[in-house]
Amino acid sequence: MTRRVLFQVHWFLGITAGLVLAVMGLTGATLSFEDEIMRAISPGIVTLEPGSGRIMSPDAVIARASAAREGRRVEWLTVESDPARAWQVMFAPDPGERRGERSYIDPRDGRLLGKPNGEGFFRLVQDIHRWLAAPGGSKGWGRQITGFSTIALIFFALSGLYLRWPRRALDWRSWLVLDLRKSGRNLYRELHVVIGSWVAIAYLLSAFTGLWWSYEWYRTGAMVVLTGSAERDGGRESKEKGEPVPVSLARAWTTVERATGGRFESVSVTLPADGGKTTFRVLLPNARHDRMTDNLDIDVASGRLLKADRYADRGTGKVIATSMFEVHRGAIFGLPGRITIFVTSLAMPLFTVTGLLLYFARRRRKQALAEIEAAPVVTHTADEGMLVAYASQTGGAERLARQTAAVLGGAKVLPISSIDDAVLAEARRALFVVSTYGEGEPPDRARRFARETMATPPVAADLDYAVLALGDREYPQFCAFGHDVDRWLHSGGGRRLFDTIEVDGEDVDAERQWQQQLAALGADPMAADFAPAQYARWRLTERRLLNPGSKGGPAFLLALEPLGDAAHDWQAGDIAEVRPANDPAAVAGFLVRSGLDGTALVEGRTLAEHLADAVLPDAAEGSADEIVAGLRPLPHREYSIASIPADGRIELVVRQVRRDDGTLGLGSGWLTAHAPIGAEMALRLHANPGFRIADDHGKLILIGNGTGLAGLRGHLRQAASAGSTGHWLLLGERSRAHDAFLDDELQSWLADGTLARLDRTWSRDADCGRYIQNMIPEAAAVLREQVEDGSTILVCGSLLGMAPAVDAALRSVLGDERLEDMAETGRYLRDIY
């Protein structure tokens, strides 16, 4: 739960504060070498043109500058030791102004050189960096936004490290090695998490120091921690009231030269309006940053040194407190520190972009595991010492396991729950094909195995093994169970044939890598590649709206009938995999925008037909042949089957989904709106072992919400067809008036005894206002009694929200141990999506 909450907050802040941080990063990088850039683009202003002439005294330079501005008082002077560098002066401000004019000045003749090129640009960049250049300046709402975003950066760095914490935390490669062989979403994640690990410390440094200017309470607290006092030190002296008096720096300057031995980079001084004491800030020779100064308090009139605050004598806390800006930009660590902060700041938009790409992929992509046709049954055994074990939730891992056994010439295939020391002792080699489910969990039927069998190392000293781990990188604990199995086998003395291979969804490359390794173990080198399964032809024959007037998304009952020799043999609980097509209007719009002829023939089909089945590119480049060659096929969509073979057709219950831009979702849009009645569709059926009931299933307790009714309806239809009675359906939806899906059919099952009990909740109705999980504790006594009598629980519905809540409610009523027993024996089945 902690990981899930952190992950949700991480991406939520990423799509809000992330854009602001990207701007702050780019502007921060721009400011990193501001002085060097202005020096380079301002010859004759910041740097002096070669020439002759003696350097004047500070008093003479001040006098010349004042005369050039009609006697205006000079408030501040910077003296440079490098004769090739111009000095700087700042004049008293006009009434009502906070700062006066600042100018470079030639110390050889007192000629004002003006402002450096680019100063206005850098001031704007600085305002954007600090408060987004918003109205109100440092006291406006922009500062609150940048302050909040800075706090978010701290959260990003810390939560990001926690969320990606590798299983082998002491292996630096798992933290820092970037695998650029990945592509698509996997590459985005690789860039996000690995480069994020590289820059985490730099971002924490930038954020914790950046808050110094965001919040006064933070600055005060930091001062107390660093120096033991909340008093700030090192600011310019406040201006005295009254008429300024003429000031001569001659005696004080002599004291400065004597105190420094004439060795300094520069000296900055604010001229006291009352002619009294002031502080000369002496930048030390070869200083790493601009705050590396000795501060000399001197009485200007007498030239007497009142106090010397040497940089070398300051404690670490005071050094940091008086040099916070230099810490913020990395200059306190010298040039390497500045380069580091520059590079990491420049990289900030990378995390915004990759984070947004991952976010959009998460919203667009419905989890889909590559399915292949089950291998034919092999009766002979070419290698009696070979074992293939699988842990599967929806059947994908089992199919890959059986395909693996087939290409090896035959091997013993077992579910991982059947594996123990005796089974391992009989095997010379073992291949494990295991899925990770949800947030790093084993599949339902492997939970007890993970909890009990894997609690102690196996007897595997004579075993050679390998693991194929299936998962989805959208989840923080990618392939976690596969790695747990690998460590368990290794802890018992097992020897890895090769490192664990990870499969991310439809990762064809990983599957080919696995097959290549199998060839080295004796698999048939001429065996066909593990490839996506073929689709059959079906026709859409009916589409009926189930919830007219509902405030929820429209839900439809769809019917599809097989064409030709399309197989139509399935069991209740199985899945229909549909290959959708694009909205014809979207295809037509793409053709118009691109100026393409949709009737152009390519490989026997029109360009429009090719585009209908493919991900539409952002832009069309090249000929029709070149465009078709670069197209990527549309992803498939999976739906629970709501009918049985005796119906003679596939029926689906599909809710229409709309994207943020108002367009319909890919699969639901095609099925519920774009495809006309009578349209031909590409569809295949595949078994869903995790939702098929056993022969001795007893009474059924069916729990679902919304379109989850589809998978439950298939089981109820099968029960009605077989004359099985006495089942119990608990169903949740929004409104009794509009969302009573298929109520006539449910009432008929109540009437004929197929259903002994029907409980419905209406979450938006005032007289109910409950979700389906709220009903479970209320029916606890009956639920326990039916489970004790051998009933099977089936749950069908959404992965986010309903399924975890129902699972928690069932565990509170039945207990963890009982529910684990039921899952292990196939009496607690879930079809969640």
C-alpha cells in the first residue's frame, strides 16, 4: 500500500509540478555560467580593451563616475585586481526605486562602460527561475508555485529511489547502468529511473538549498541549524537617514592592502552614507566561488580595522549559511560542481517528458500478454530429466511453458504449486515460466507456494535451472515473483543455466531470446518462432444499449457470430481477444491532412485499409509503400465472454470509454460505435484457466460490478444450461433506474432457481449508496456457511477499486488462510482487468 500510494502521488505531482520544474531546470542551467557568458559577449565592457594608462585610486574612480552622472552619489564599488577586468559601480537609486543604476567602469580613465550584453536577458531568466516572472515578483503567486515545485522535487528524488529500489540493492549496475537497447515505453522508463538515480543527489542539493529563497520560515530554521542563530549575516548595510556626507576611501584602502598583502581577486564595498564604518568583502585569490571572502570591518574616516572575519576561520555551518547561493549552483565545489548542477538542471525536462510519456502510455495501454496457440500434446519424452514449471494468472505463462516443452521434444509440465523437493530431485534441468501479478505478487494459485514452500531453500544442489519472468514495467515491482523464484532456487544450490529473462507484455525480442537459449539446451533449431496467434473471422450481428439515460459510460451487449471455419469452442470464464480497427473518420482525416490518396493500392489492399488496422503516424512522409512499411499494428483488446458455446455466438458486455480529448477508446470505440452491424472482425478465443471452475465447484458465489457481469453471466448461463441451481449473485452498479443491466434475464434465473439469491447495490442511489464490497460483511454468516459447504467464489470486475476492496472484505470475513486455501484449490477465482 505504501508503494502504491507513493507511486500515485509521484505521477500526480509529475504531471502538475513537473512542467514547472522543467522550466526551472532549463532556466537554472542557463544561469549556471552567466558571468562567463556575459564576459565572452561583452568585450570592452566586462573586459577591457588593451591600452595604456595607470589604474586610478578607488576615490578617483568614484569621483569620475559621480561626475559622469551629474554628481549622483556612488553607493557601491567593486575593485578588480586583474588589470584586464573592468570595475563596477552602482549609483544611488531615484526616489521610490529599490536599486540604482549599475555600470562597469574603466579604472584607467573613469569612463562609464554601461551594462554588459545579455544582462536584461539573464534578469528575465532569473525572474522566471525564481517566480516564473509572474506579477508581484518575489511576493507574488509565482513564488508559491516554484516553492511548492521545489518541495515536489525533494519528494520526486526520495520516492523515486524508493519505488525503483532494486532487488540487488548493493549491485551498482542495477542502479546506474542504462540499457539503451530497450525501446518504446521500456526505454522511457529506463531513461526516467536510471538517469534519475544518477541525478538524485544533485536534485536534493538544488531543492533543499532552493527553498532558502522560497520560504522565510525555512531560511530562519536553516540559519538556526547551521549557525545556532536566526540572525542573518553578510547583507548590505542599511542606508542611514539624513543627507549623505562625502566619503574618502584612501585610509581604509590602505588598511585593506595592508590586511591582504595586496593579494585578492576583487574587493567590494558599500560606501557608508554617514562616513562611518563599512565592510570590505575581499574575494580571495583563486577562490572557488564569489562568497569565498574575508570580510573586513573598517572605520572609513580613520582607516582603523575594527574586525576581520576570515573565511578560513568560519565553521562549516556559517560557510554554508553565508554561501547558500554558491551551494545552490554547485560553485562551492568548484568548477566540477558547477558543471554537475548545469548538466543535471539541463536534464530536468527529460523527466517531465519521459514521465508524461509513461503516464499517457499507462492511460492508453490495457495490459495485454502475448498469446500463442497451445502446442500439440507430445506423447514421447526426449529428455526425461527436463522439467518445465509454470505460474500463470490468465494462461499466458502456461502456454509459453507448454510451447517450451514442445520445442524441447517433450518434457514434464507442472504448475509451480506442485513443485517440491521430491519433484526437483527427479529433474536434471528445470525451466520456470512465471508471471508477476499486480504490484509484484505471485499469481493467485501460486501464493501458498510463495509463502510456504519458498520460505526455506529447496534441495537443488544437482539442479540446473533457468527462469522466464513475465511482467509489466508499468508496475514498480516488475517481474518481482520471477526474481523471487530465481533467488529461491539459487539459495538451495541450484545452478543458473543463464540469467533470468524478463518479458514485458508483448516483448517479442525477449521471447526470441528465450527460444535461442532453448536451442542451446537441445531444442529443435528449426522450430517456428514463438509468434502471435492467428485471428479468425467473426461478424458483428447485434449491438444493444443496456443503460439508456445512465450518467455512467454507455454499456452495450454485443453479439458476434463465426464466419467460415472460425473455431467457436470455449468454456465459461474464457476470453475473447479482438483486434480493433481505427475510427474511419480518423483515417479519413489523416488522409486529408496528409494529402494522400486512400485508394492507392499497396500489397493488394488500399492505403485506407492498411491505415484502418494500424497506429496512425503523427505525420506522413514518403510514398504510400513507404508509409505502409513503417506502420505498426494496432494492439488487441481482451473481453470476458458473456455467453456459452450453446448460444452459437460470442456475446460481450462492453462499456464505452472516452479519452480526455473526447474521442472514443480504441477497442470500445470500434465495438460500440465505429464498426457497423454486419462488419467483419478479427477475433480469437483463448482459455482463461484462472477463471474456469472445477467439476466439483459446488454452489457459485458470483461477485462483480459494472461490465464485470460479463464473465459472471457466462458461468450463470452454463449453470442454467446444466440445470445447476442455488447460486448467489452479488452485483454493483450506479443507478437502479438506468443501470440494471440484463435485469429480465437475472429475474428469470431467480424464478427458475438458477439463482437462489440476487443482491444488488446502487452506489449513486440515495436509498442505497453502497459499493458491492460493503455487502460482504453484512452477509458474513451466510458467506461462511456456503464456503464451508464447498461453494466456489468468482470475482469479476475492475482491478483498481472493486477487486482489491472485495478481496479485503472476503479476507476479513473468511480469514487469509481460508481464502488462500480456496485460491490454491481453484475455489476462489478472479477475472479482473
